[in-house]
Amino acid sequence: MANAMNEQVQHLAEDVVKGGYCIGCGACAAVPGSPFKNRLDVYGRFQATVEPTGRLGCESIDVASVCPFSAFSANEQQIAAELFVGQAYHEQIGFFRSTYAGHVRENEYRGRGTSGGMCSWMLCELLDRGLVNGAVNVHPRTPSKEDGRLFQYGISTSTDDILRGAKSRYYPVDLSDVLEVLRQKTGRYALVGVPCFVKAMRLLARQDPLIRERISFTLSLFCGHLKSTAFADLFAWQVGIRPGDLRGIDFRKKLLDRTASDYGVELTGLINGDLRTVVKPKNGLYGVWWGHGYFKYQACDYCDDVIGETADLSLGDAWLPRYTQDPKGTSIMVVRHPVLDAIIKEGIAQQRLNLEHVHPDDVALSQESNYRHRGEGLAYRLYLNDRAAVWSPPKRVAPGFGSLSAVRRKIYEFRVKLTAESHPAFREAVEADSFALFRDRMEPMAQPYNDLYRPWWRKWASRGKRMARRII
């Protein structure tokens, strides 16, 4: 047993963490007696580390089997097939009972949510009906000199607590601390997370009866990728809030005179010593384009679960033409748990929810570019790793590039380079106290990447402008 455990610890430490596939969820650190701890690294990403004084005391749980990127863990489809027996299956969204799009009619759920307010509404319904004692969700926190984090997982036991944790947070968080708190409490809880975090909880619950008892429902947010702390600092720096002086951020501030996708960013922090709040339209900020992948975890490029296929309820933005014109936001969701499905149907009947059935294909279409990156893009990245004899996590996507055009292959190659370069470039910019340094480091790669999306005549015009600027 000790040899097997040593093998798993070595696999996580060498293949997963050193290989760049740790997503920082903290599941391995949440195993009782685990030698792993979860800590922020120099680039502002949570990463598992083996403690020098750590002991191999997790005899009852295979530590590597709870990691969502481990070679020892089950994949999403295997986990979901055990949980959602008898349900219909869709190639992209997984198992499902119902698929909806719409928003919450009542109270302030929609206004305080990222899209249609359905996540917070469901958590409050579960709490009000006595089906859970609380919700495990992400809360804003007040940063300190010792710990500058802006968000962390907490346990919400009231409607106010749940609403305080509303909205998407493009920021690193960790589950290990809150799971330790849950072990000391009694009751049942609903957990909200991105797909890989929910998968990690499913894997942990498979072996840990206490976690299985505590977590009664799981809700997943659709996910493009996870960001380091630098993503928030990047926006703040551009409005005059230097790194270290940011006190709060709303990544998805709704601008009611624009479309749903043209939202703003609200930043609160010190500007010349004064505490100020600034709202900036996202399109006016450098680094906002999700395709550039600035400050992305490398692990995200090796995930093939866009919406959270192992969750009881998956929710995201309805990025479809018939919904995006409404700046108040629209949720699109996949329901897998019968209790949650019944609650939603009751909410529709009582006109508390304005929801309509959508086809599962519409759910996938709302995340079309994300699926492309996690499908053909992931297959190509796996192919490149195989060719370079580099270990990759086992995936449901087979390595290869099939009929990928040369342009698409270049796009995926550039994305990997942009992500890798962004982390050290921003750190050096902070050390030099120069935002321009970061932009100057990134633009020589970002511009050729951008050109791949332009018609040939616009590419030449862009190159001509760049040459003229250099000459001037």
C-alpha cells in the first residue's frame, strides 16, 4: 500500500504539478493525511505542493484518484454515467433531463447575477426548502498585506450570503480550506464550481463517505478557462490602480445601454492614495480578449469539459443571437437532478421564472468556440505533446489534427505561446513598475495571432501601420 501511495504522490508531483496540469482545486490537499498543500505560486495561481514534513497518512483514499487531471482518475463520462442513469446523452453536453434558457423574474436575482440569476435563485430555493443547510460558493474577501486574495470559498447560510457570492469570478480559488470546515460541521450543502472543481468533488465523494454525505447537490458554471490573480491586476492597472492596491472587482458589470456580451468591469482600489471605484467597458481594456488566453492555467488547455458534465445543474451565458441583445442577461442550463428539475418546473408554473425549453444543440452552440478549442484544439495539443514525448493527462479526445487547416493549427500554437509568455511577462512588469513592459512583451505575439483572424487585405494594412510606427 505504501508503495502504491508513493507512486501516486510521485505522479501528482512530477507529472501533474511539474508538468503544468495542476488546476489548483485543492482536492488532493483535502484528503485526510495528504502530503499536499495548496498555495499560490509566484504567478498568482493555486498549485499543489508536497510539504517537506508531509506524511503518507491517506491510507483509505487514493490521493491521485481525486485529481481531475490525474492518470488515476475516472473521466467525466464515466462519473456521469454512474450518477445519471437512464438519462439522454448528447455528445457535447453529456447526460441531461432538461435544457432551458431564460431568467429569474422575481426579486434581484437577475440584476445581481452574471446572466439570468438562475444559480443564486436555485441555491436560495434549496436553502428555503430545507433541502440544504447552506451553499458552498465563492465570496469576496477583504485583502490584507499577508493575504492579498480578493475571493475565497465560503459557506452561505442565508439568502444575503448567497447573493454576496453571486456572479462569475475570473480569479483563482481553492476548495481545501472550506472542505476542512465542512468536515467539522453537520448537515447537507450545495456546492458551486467550475467543471474541473465539480469533477474533483465527485472523485473525492466516491471514496470519502463524509464528503459524499455533506455535498448533496453540485452546480457547475460553464467555463472558458481559469485565470490567475494577474487578470484582475491587469484591468486595475489600466485605470490607475497599481498591483497590490486593488480592493474589489466585478468582472461582469452589466451595462444596460449595451448588449449582454458588451459588459463592463467595475474596479475599487487606491488611486493616488484615495479609495475610488471605476467602471470601464470591457472592450476598452487591454487583454480582455478570451482567445489570447492571458494568465490562463495550462491545465485548462487539457480539459474537455466545457459545461460541467458531472454536475446536477450546469449554468452559463446564453451566447445566442436571440438572447444577447438583452443587456440584463440570460441563463442557459442543463438539468440532470430530478429534484432540481422539479423545482425549476414549479418556478415556471408559478411565473417566478421566465424560462423556455431549448434544444441541447442550442446549449452547445452557445459555447461554440469553447467546444472547438476543447475539441479539435485539444486533439492538436495532445498530438504536439505526443510528438515531443511530453506526458499529457488522459482525455476523451484522441491526439491528432485531422482536417485542421494550417491557419487553425497556427491559432492553437499561438494560444499556447501567449498563455505561457503572459505569466512571467506580467511579473516582470510589476517588478519594473511598468505596464508598458507587459504590453511590449505580448504584442509581438498577439498581433500575428490577431492577423490570423483578418482578411488578407486587412493583414497587410495592419502590418503597414506597424512598420510606419517603427519608422516614426
